[in-house]
Amino acid sequence: MSILFTNIKGLVQYSMNPMSFKAGKEMLNLPVLENSYLLVENGKIAAFGEMQHLSKSIIADETKDLSGCFVLPAYVDSHTHLVFPESREQEFELKLKGASYEEIAAAGGGILNSAQKLATLSEEELIESAVTRLNEIINLGTAAVEIKSGYGLSVGGELKMLRVIKKLKEISPIPIKATFLGAHAVPKEYKSNKKAYISLIIDEMLPVIEKEKLADYIDIFIEEGFYDLEDATQILTAAKTRGLKPRLHVDQMNELGGLDLAIKFGSISVDHLENTSEKGIKSLLNSNTIPTLLPSCSFYLNMKFPPARKMIDAGLGVSIASDYNPGSSPSGNLNFSMSLACIKMKMMPEEALNAITINAAHALEIENEMGSIELGKKANLIITKQIPSIKFMPYNFGNHVIESMIIEGKYFNGIEITNKQ
């Protein structure tokens, strides 16, 4: 199967060489090839260039005129909790009445609420709801995603979630990375004996995860009332022996030293960072750890936004993710996240697009197959409607400017579950 797209108004984020992670001033660099063509063959990008150089020898099964439209690499969402039992709009009302994130959690809501409901659902039910969300985010531009566990909070519950994610990998047309987040909250029954639950994570969950190859990464929610540095060190040390790379929740509500611990353990990314100080920014500058910012979470919780402008001006590169989850960011719309990055974190449109394409691909270690328009990369592409410029995308928030999604060289028509039991 081959498709030749012609008369493209702008081919965004193209490169003839492997594209590096973008940091500092380089985040403003967003190459756009005007009046161009793109050839897709066998699910990969096979050729591209200016229309005036389109060879008559290039013949495709289908030719599509994209006059007035832009083509860009599909988004990469490197931080989600996409597998969850059900929505939590009842907590939305509590937030509107003034209850804080911590107060809702202390009352048995939040993560513990989802954990209680997840225990009653089968893997098949979880897969069905997750596929609905996968279809949703793909149609919104995302074509690679990380999914965390963390709503099981028991041996059976966490392994169930990870097995669901593994099955999603098998049926999904887009790349999925799995992250084990057993240390998301402390279960009610272990509230006075957190060490016993940590022992469950280390002695009973991690061995099965390694044996069944259920996760690519390990995550820990390092925050007051959840897991401290001593807890995290113990879990990370054990996870390292099981081959799991860290990517950690840090500095969301308090700066507790989780950032430095993450860097020490070689964390691929550190996520949230709403309360990261200048000291933390300097620490990141001296590391290979990628800061991943979640503006939709700050918007929904009405919290401060991460200091993106300070980070980029200091020379850092950032990625942006949706944090799609039922409690603090019930949206997987990276188009909205991109607008928030510009409006609330003072990022330029070029910086925001780099943050959800090539930089996010680096944050998921899939930069060799996603994140830019390069020969041989997956043909996971966004085709826009006819729009005046690429800056129009974050500017025109609330309107859907994506005309079509191309996933591995084919127009995306949705994922169907064909083996329901």
C-alpha cells in the first residue's frame, strides 16, 4: 500500500538526518518545507521533497492533493493513566466547592477511589474502555503513548492492569509503552504499615513483572502523604535489578528532593515539576533526564503551572504530555495541552510542537521511529484542515483542525476488539 500526498502547504518537522532532542533556543527550530510532497510506502515514510522536484517515476496506489493543508508527525504522549475503571466527575464538584487534591485523597477519593472500582472489573472490561480512549486520542493526533498502572494497589490489581496494557500493545496500531506505578498511593489497609506494602511491590509484584515482561518502566509518586525519598530509593534499587528504567512523578505539590534522586538513578524523565526551583533546573541541566510538563493537570486542578519558560531560557529542552487520568486531567487532548503550554507557560508555538513531537519521542525512547518526518520512520502523521499557518493550531484552541490521521501509512478508522470473550 502506497500513498502520494501532493501540494502540501507545509511539511512540518522534516529532516534528512536523525533529529536530535531539542533544548534551549533550538526549541524554536521547527523546519517547514513549503509546497511539498510526501510518499508513504508499506507503513513508512519513503520520500519527500519540494513539488518542483517530484519525479514522474514516483507512482503510488493512491494520490491525494493536500492543497492548503499541513502534514506533521503525529504527537507522542509520554505520560498517561489511560487504563482506569470509570470517570470521577463527582470529585469535580467537590473541587468546585473548594476541596483540595489532598483533602479528596484523605477522604478516600482520588486514586483510592479508582483502585476500589478497578478491583471489581475484569481485564476484558478494562480493555474495552481503554480501547475507546485509544481511539479518542488517536483521532486527536496522538500516535504513540505511555500507559501507567497504579489503580490496582494490590498484587492482583497491579498485575491485572499491566496485563491489560500488554494486551493493548498487541491490538493497538500505535506504539505503547507500559509503566509500573504500584507506588501511586498507599492502600487503605496499609495506611499504618506502608513498609509492608512496599515489600509486596518488591517481593511479589516485581518478580512477576520481570517474568511476564509486563512493563518497560517504573514510576513512583514522590509526594507528601504518598512516597518519600527512602521509599523511592528502596523501590528503585529493586526495580533496577529487574531491568525497569525509572520515569518519576516529582515536584508536583512539594519539592522534596525527588528530582535529584531521579537523576541519580538515571531516570529517563521527571514528570510534573510544577514546584521545581532554579536549583532543580540547574540539576537537570547537568543530566540526561528529560523534564516532562503536564499543563492540562495544572489547568484542571487550578494549580501553578511548571516553569517552562525558565527551563527553556536556561537551556533545557522539555516535553509535554497529557497526564490523561480520571482525577486530575480527564483529557488526552494534546492539542489543548499545546495551547495551554503557549498561553499559561509562555512557550512559543514552535517550542510547544517540538515538545509533543520529537522531544516527547525521546522521552519514550522511540525517536528512531517517531517524532519527525524522516525517511524510514513510521508514517504516523497528522493531516490538518486548510489552515493559514502552523501557529494557528495552538492559537485556535477548542476547534479541531485535524482532518485525518495516518497510522502506519493508512487512514485511521478506529481500533476494533475482534476477540471478545
